[in-house]
Amino acid sequence: MSVFLNSSSISESLTNANIVLLKVGTNTLMDSTQLNKKFLTELTYEISLLINSGKKVVLVTSGAVGLGKRRINFQGEKPFTIKTQQGLAAIGQIYLMDEYKKRFDLLGVECAQVLLSQRDFNDSNCVKNIKNTFDFLFEQKVVPIVNENDVVATEELRTNGAFSDNDSLSVLLAHKIGAKLIVMLTTKNGLIGRDGEILKELKNVNELMQMEKNSSDGRGGIDSKLKSIFAAQNIGQDVYVSGADSFSGFSKGKSIGTFIKGNKIYPI
């Protein structure tokens, strides 16, 4: 059974959120080895509708490594080395931004590139500069398009040589800029329960069925997403998990997904 956005929980969260942060993973952007252009067009359109309704919107996007790999037809074996990931990200980032920019241009929406790493949040001066930059962009109704600064962000690497796919970065950024709603867009249409149905709300991790641990080009996987979801929940941020095939209509209450209410148990 499909679960629509116009359930009271997510509708209330979206109504009350002044700032909405949307996070898009690599596999959501990439359909096999090709860019999912249909989804990109729908995503930018939904963002334009949110902005026109008075919302401030931040887009955190992965995909630079995947686009870089495709651009130079890189055939190296996985797991990629840090050097390889950083090089592919440097190649792909400019093409990733171009895909967003040309769609936002058609919608009359300005966008800006922001590259961050988690260590930027450990310096109070950096945090102040980040907040000032976002405040200015919001005042001008510009959409900040955020990605991890892969070229220098080696501290983000896991022991298996994989980045976190911006999951934890999204939670940190949302907290610092005051975004009360995080929307995670994945290859699924939400989080799947043991009965195989999309969960309307996530209340207990035991409700989840076993899903794939890591994706082919993505750097997060379900473990990273769940950790980030509960981190967000515990500092009072609402989270909504939806998918490329079910996000169209989000701004009008016609999306499908899983809602997780923030509890604000722990400060950060």
C-alpha cells in the first residue's frame, strides 16, 4: 500500500519547516551508468515550487564521482583508492553542477555551489562563515547546492575506502543552519518493513527488513542512512525518506515515503 505525504505528520513538518534540506545519493542520480535526467528535472521543479511557496531550500547532492567515472570512461577496479575517488570527483563535479544549473535556469531559479567537509564544522569561524553564506543565499532566494569537498576530505573515508555519501554531512549542515526537515531521496520509495511494505513512520529499527549493505556506485548504503536518520532524530530534526520514482508531487502533498519524527534527545 502506498503511503502519501498528506498524512498529518509529514504535512505538519513541511508546513512548519522554514528551511528544508534535500539530500540526493549517487544511485538516485545515476540509472546504471547513465544520469537519471527525468528525476533531475522533477527534482529541480519540486524545489522551484518549494521556493515559490516561501521555503528556503538546500540541496545536498552526491554524484560527482559517478559522473567523473562516466565522463572519462574509467574502468579501474573497485574498491577505488582515495586518489582515484578524489580525481573522479574533481572531474565530475563541474558536470554535476552543469546538469542542475541548466534545469534551474529554465525555471528562473538561481543556484550556487558549496563544497564542505565535516572538519569545517569543527572550527567555530568556519561555522560562522558557512551560516553567513547560507543566510545571504537564502535572502537572495538562491538554492545552495552542496557536496562534500572530496578532493581534501580524506578524514571522511571509512576503513573500507568508501565515503559516507553525504549522509552525516547533511545532518550536521541541517543542524547548523536550522533546517528542521531533512528529505533523503534514495533508490527506494521509503524505508521497507518486514512485510515488504513502505513504512509510514519509522519508530523502531526492528521494523526494517534487511536491505543491501552497500550500493554499486553509492558510498553510503542503508547503514549510513540509518545512522544519520537516528542522529537527526535525536537532535530534533524530522526526516522524510522518499525515492526518485515517488518524489514527484512532494510540494503538493502527493509524494510517497517514510516519516521519522525528531525527538531532540541529545544536543550537538
